[in-house]
Amino acid sequence: MHSNELSRRTLLGAVAALAVAPQLARAATTDQAVSFVNQIVGELMQIVRSSQSQSAALRQFEQMFDRYGDVPVIARSVLGQPWNSMSGGQQSAFVTAFRGYVANKYGSQFREFQDAQVQVTGAKDFGERGLVVSSRVSYAGSSPVAVDWQVSDRSGSLKMFNVLIEGVSMLTTERSEIRALLAQNGNNVDALIADLQRRGA
Amino acid sequence: MGVRIFSRWGGAALLLAAAACTAGPDPDDPYEATNRSIHEFNKAVDRNALRPVSDVYATAVPRPARTGVSNAVSNIGEPVAFINHTLQGDFDDAGATFFRFAVNTVFGFAGLLDVATDAGIFERETDFGETLAVWGVPPGAYLEVPFFGPSTERDLFGTAVNIGINPTTYLLGGQESLALVGAQAADILNQRQEFGAIIDALFYESADSYTAAKIAYLQNRAQATAADGISEDILEDPYAFE
């Protein structure tokens, strides 16, 4: 009787393992991506709704971007080819300056989201292009705004590497912006880094 | 099915027309030089007229009144949205649009109140440019249009058709249509106010506001007609960096 129970449990366990196996073999699952984005959204809304000063909120926002975002990959991607001819020191200085610039630029709009409700609605696997988690940001009395989060675990753990607001990709937008800033700085990467540091301060 | 057959032929004809127009040095933006000067013109219009007048309007007219006028203008546009959703074969959105128009016209005092949105039935904006996109017509070249802003060859044609198929254009008398033009102008001033922070950031804080506006317009339009609201062409793989 006892051993019979055990074997049935083992069998059930084996069936469960079989069902789970294909998901383990694949990278991150859509469920993992959804809970990852839910965690980001939860922390983000906590910062947005807190009564702390703007500068304290921006600092927290930058820490969040560092923790949840794949900042080196994003920075390298928006800079493009010039990345390859930079020294290791320039590359890490660029990543740090870019992080502060992004945190300041997007974080300073944050008060606009104070009364918003964010609802994560689902996720879809796009293979090499990562998982896209969809969410809706709604305000009382107006149509909801679609915000999609592109995440991947190709850097080791789940990281966010792009956000699309009503279909508009931050990667594309910032690539155009960083290239224009580089041109404005006479195509000098050190001048670009200094410019981004100023904008992120 | 009928829509699909029509779309194939209509799409092919317009595709040829668009291809003939887009032959130029840069396939992505053949009219870039002209577009950029029109963009500067539009920015000057915003800086010297639209933004300051919008600020005056916002100071003089309280927000509920401004929202009411904008609601009424949106409501008058619903029949055209209904026609376009139907042409796109999107009967879900067509039904919601019809319902919104009926409810807001009857219970919202001719559309001054947007009671449908308060009940969770949001506006499903669309236009004839989107209908053409659903029918398979490619966007053609990117265009900046004086006073109108970003568009494409397809969408500019769509805008013209959209104005042409508006039933209210034919139903209203001289004085009423003048009132409508006034309300539409007030709606533009109100929108400049409501989206002020975004427009200011795009126009005056971007290092290259022309490209920023172009990306925002093209990607947003691609998303509007994409399955599940995600345009696969826009998704990139930054991990494949060379």
C-alpha cells in the first residue's frame, strides 16, 4: 500500500517533469517574463507614487534601470559602430553616462504617471528578438496607452532591453538621438560622453 | 472575402503608383531635404502661433469646457471611423464606434460629454490611411506636410479621402460648418495643451527633432495595423551586435 502510493507519486512526478522539461530547455518562459515585468512595474509605481523629492526619485530610477535593464547591451546597440573603436575605459564611461542620461530623460516625466494604473496583459515569444510583455497604462477618462517591454535572458538572467510606447521603440529613438549628439560633438566620443554626463546630472 | 479581393487589386495599383513616386537617392526618405525644411517651418508655426495661442486658450477657457468641445469634435468624427473600421473588416471596432456615437450623441448632449469612455468603451481611432494599410497598400515615401506634420504618400492620400467621406461635410449648412471649423481649431489648441510635454520634448529637446518625429510617426502607424499591436519589423535583436 505504502510503496504503491510512493510509486504513483514518482510516476506523477515523472509526468510533471516531462511536462516542464521543454520549458526548462528553452530560455525564459512567457510566464517568467510576465512576472519579471510585473516586478518592474510594481517597483516603478512605488517610486512614482512616493512623496520623495524629484532628485531622490531619479536616483532610485537609475538604480532600477541598472538592476533590471541590460544597460551595456542597450548602450552598445544605440551607439553602433563607434563602439568598436573605443577603448575599454571609454566603453564603460559611455555605459555609465548613458545610464544617467536615460534615467534623467525618462525619469523626469514620471510625475505624469502618478494617477495611472498599469496592467500587464500577456507575453509573446519572438525567439532571437526576446520576449515581448504587453501592458496597458490607463488613466481615468482617456484611452489606455500600450506599453510593450522587450526582455531577454541572453546576458545570463532576465533583463529588459527595450520599451515600446504605442509601438514607438526607445532603442530606435535613442539610436537616432545618440547619433545626432555624436555628430553635434564633432564625432568625438569623449565629447559625447561628457555631453551625456551633463544631461544625466 | 470581398474586401480581400478588392485589396489585392487596389493594393497592386497603388503600389505601382507609389513605386513610381519613390524613385530617389535615399529609398528610406527620398524627400528628406524638402521634408526637413518643412519640418523647420512646422516648428516655427508651433513656436510662434500654435503654442502661444494654445496657452492663451487654456488660460481663458476652463478645462471642462475645452474637453467638452474636443469631445464634440471627436464625436463628429466617429461616423468616418465607423466607415473605416467596416472597410477594414474590423467589425469589433466598428460596433464599438457605432455604440460610442449613439451613446455619446444621445446621453452625452450631442457628444459634449464622453459618457462611453467613462463606461470603459474607448475611442478606436482610425482613418482611411489605415484602411489602405490593412488593404496592403505600402506607406510609400515619408512626407512632412506643412501645418499637418508627419505623413506618408499613402497617409496623405488617406487624409484627403477621410475628409471627403465625412458625412457631416455634406449635412451641415454654411454657418454650421463654420462653427465646426471653429470647434476643430479649438480642439487642435486643446490637444497642443494636453500633449504639451510630449510635443515640447520631441520638438525642442531632441538633438534631431526631424528624425525623432519621423520614427515616432512611422512606428506608431505600423503598430496600429499590426497583429496583437506588435509590429515585428520594429523588434530588433541588440544582442547580435557586430
